[in-house]
Amino acid sequence: MALGITGFWVPMILFTNAQGVGIAAGVFAAVGRQDVFYSYILPHGLMELTAVFVACAAGLRIFWAMVSPGPRTRGRAVADEGRSLITVALGLVLVLFVSGLVEGFVTPSPLPVWAKIGIGLAVLASYWGYVLVWGRRAYDAGERGDLVAGDAGYSEIAA
């Protein structure tokens, strides 16, 4: 997330992550065991990859604040987005915790594959339901994940 300010590392990380998953899928496909690959990666991978994409997008917001700060100064725009990034990072800790629970308890369980993937889909649907319903309400109310003005510190030099 923090390397998002460069504008370079996030696409590279996304590419190498996709490449690694693709190589693993290709190895399993080469030996005719794609079913095993997907049965182990889908239950937790749906939520985990969502967290990766959200983290990358949050990191790129810092880069974009530097490129196009709008009516704010570049320093203020980067500071605002950086503070909001902390809120995203803390939220993703919970997302990855839930993904870890699914990976630790659901993926290796003796449940049928359709049930494991169903649990993974239910977790993903719950996340997106939360984001789209509660997140939209918060956004419409003016919440951006930043500190309130009094806690954010000085944004301009004043005498």
C-alpha cells in the first residue's frame, strides 16, 4: 500500500501475483488436477484477492493525489490520502483475518468442495454487501476515512 505513491510498484505487484497464481494453475492443469487447485484456492482466495485489489487501489490513490491534487496543494492531497490509507489498512486487517479463518478452518475441512466454495462466496458477498450498503451510506454522509479537521494537524503555515 505504501509503495503506491511510486505509481510503479502496485502494478508490478499485481502482475507478479497474477503470474504466480497463473503458474500454479498451469502446473495443476498440466497434470490434470485443476479441480484440486480450485478447491484449495477458491474458498479463501476470493476474499484474499479482493483485499489485495482494495489495498492496491488505496495505494494508488496516494499516487493519484500527487499527480492530480485538484484544488488542494500536493502536500495536503498526499497527506489526506495517506491518512485515509491508514483507515483502509485497518479495515483490511479484519478482511484478511476472516480470509485466514476460512483458509485455516474451511479449506482443509472434510466438507464437500461445493460447500467450501459456497462459504467463500458467502464471505465475499457479505463483504461487498457491507461495502456497498454501509460504505455508501458513510460516503454519502461525507465520511472519507480521514481524521477530523482538529485532529489532522496544520495543513498550512500560519503566523
